[in-house]
Amino acid sequence: MLERERIIEIVVAVAVVVTMLGVMVSIGSSYGGDALSPDGAELLVGAIIGFIFLLLGVGLALAFLLNDPGEGLEDDDADAKSTA
């Protein structure tokens, strides 16, 4: 069975990707036809850039929310400095 944190990461990642696909489909259906119009192309590029920033924000939020201080992550850094 997967850990609770891993399930949260999977659900959030799938939700973000499904949202991005929905945005891309809606842009394509609104501004498309045989080819994507210039306005649609600009919106698509903006959606891709927004997707990148959204994933960055979600990744940082998950890293801070799911990080357990008791896992010793900060202690490993201190140990590495003292042995060097």
C-alpha cells in the first residue's frame, strides 16, 4: 500500500494535469478549427507558462506541507558539515 504522502502527491499531480488538459481543449475548441488562430496560440503559450508556474507552486507547497521535521532532514545537513 502506498504511503499517505505519496497518495496526496499523486492526486494533486493528476488534478493539475487534468486541469491543464481541460484548458488546452477549451482553447482548442474556442480558437481552433482547421488550425489554431493567432489569439488561440498566444493563449496556449500563456496556458503552458501558467502550467509551469502552477506546478512550481504546487511542488513547493507540497514540499513544505508534507515535510516532517522528525524525519531528520535538517540533521543530515548538520552532520555533513561537522564531518567535512
